[in-house]
Amino acid sequence: MTVSTVAGIPPALAEACRLAGLDASGARLLRSFANVVYHLPGERVVVRLAETGAPGKYDRLVTSLKVTRWLHEQGFPVTLPLDVRQPLAVEGCLATFWHYEEGAGDGDPVPLGLLLRRLHSLPPVPFELPTFDPFGRVRRAVRASRVLDDEEREWLLERCGALEEAYYERVEFALPYGLVHGDAHRGNLIRTRDRLLLCDWDSAGAGPREIDLVPSLQGARFGVSDAQRDGFVHAYGYDIRDWPGYPVLRDIRELQTLTAALRIGHRDAAALAELRHRLSSLRAGDDRLWHPF
């Protein structure tokens, strides 16, 4: 995805805003990982630009829009999409538009446990959901990465294959099947002045609810303390750490955390250094700490 600018505004952002009737002047880049995300201060809007190349990306974005609108109707605290035609295909990107929420991230996993318990207690979604796929994004990132050598690429794809076999053929899930956020980590919590919101629903789908619990428990890799993990478990009301399928889901989640670094490592030195650190750790089978980048 190009992020070059014309008169200070990336072409994809300028065209998306024109089609949506929004003013892109003063746009501020918030982040550039799987999506490139901009804040339009004058509109109080966030624009997310995703590459069009990933298979099924358009359908996943449509799902995220439908799910968040339905959740809002249920009274569940989510970031809301604008009432405009979207996603829009522009300049090799797919654009979605969201109301901007003034706030900051929340590093405590306990509130996330409460939100997930509430999410998983909602009635069934009244429309079809895609089946949650734990491996698609990882495989695509591994194959497309410009920083892996052939041996590293082969090792990662073989690890995906082994975990996929375990996930589909040997893991017996204990919790009900239904709507999952798909990427429920504490970085997707926004604490506003008066409430907590759960954002980034691009991975939403139908799957085993254990999927949403693993990121906070695997967060020990990122310095989440045992006390914080215990608090998350207590808030949710169910502990999967002694469940036989937990090591498989934990190892899958560890692979998933490589995706952003695989995609941007060729243009971001910090991401590349962290990718090398995590790969070394995975291949050694140790439990050394990992770091944000």
C-alpha cells in the first residue's frame, strides 16, 4: 500500500474522503500496520485503509461493519462506523470510516475479561458470520514477507501446518461456538471519559469462544503479570489455562503476533528487530519476553 502523499494527503485517503463527502485536510496518521489509520480532526472521524489484495478482505470488512452496528443495537460498547456507503475501493485500498473516540488505550486486561463475558452472553447474531480462520493472515504474511529467507519461511509454514492439524483434528473445545472478536487483546480497548470501548472488529467471525481468551493469557509474553491474568480469568468467569487445548491456541496466537512485523519489517527497523527476537525465541522454545514496536 502506498503512503506517498500529494499535497500532504495520501491519494487513497484523499479519494476515499472525497467519495464519502469528508474533508481530509489536517489528516493525522495514527498507525500503519495491517491497516493504515488516519484521524480527520475536523470531521471527528477515523479512516482505515486496508490493502485490497488479501483474499476475502472486502467480505471481512463488511462483516465488521454489520457486527459493530448490531452490537451497538444490543447496547454493547463498540466504536461505530459512519452512516455512509462503505467499504470503498480506492487506489488499491479498501476504506472504512468510523466515529473518532477521544481516549487512550487501557493496559489492564481485567476490563477486557468483563467485556468478553458480556459479548459471549449476547443472543445469536441474526445474520451469517464467516468462520474464524486462525491461520489465513499468518500464512499470507509469511509468504509475502520481504525479510524472511527460504529456510525461515519454510519453518514458519511447517509450524502453521502442524498447529492447524492440531486445531482442527485434536482440540475439543469446552465453551460454546458463536460470535468472537478474533483479536481481543488489551490494545483494542479504548478508555474514553466515561466508558470502555472494544474496537477493531476486522477479525470478527463465528468460532470457539476460547479464541477470545487466549490473547490476554498469552500476554505473559508481553509482561502481563500472573496477577493480571488471574484477574482477567476471574472477570470472565472461566479459566482455560488447564484445558488441554490451551497450549495449541497459545502457540497459534504467538504466530499471529508475528503478522505485523512480517508485513512491515522491510521498512521498519524496530519491527524487523522484534521479528528476529520473536523468531529466535520460538525456535529455541523459550519463554523470554517480547516487546511492542
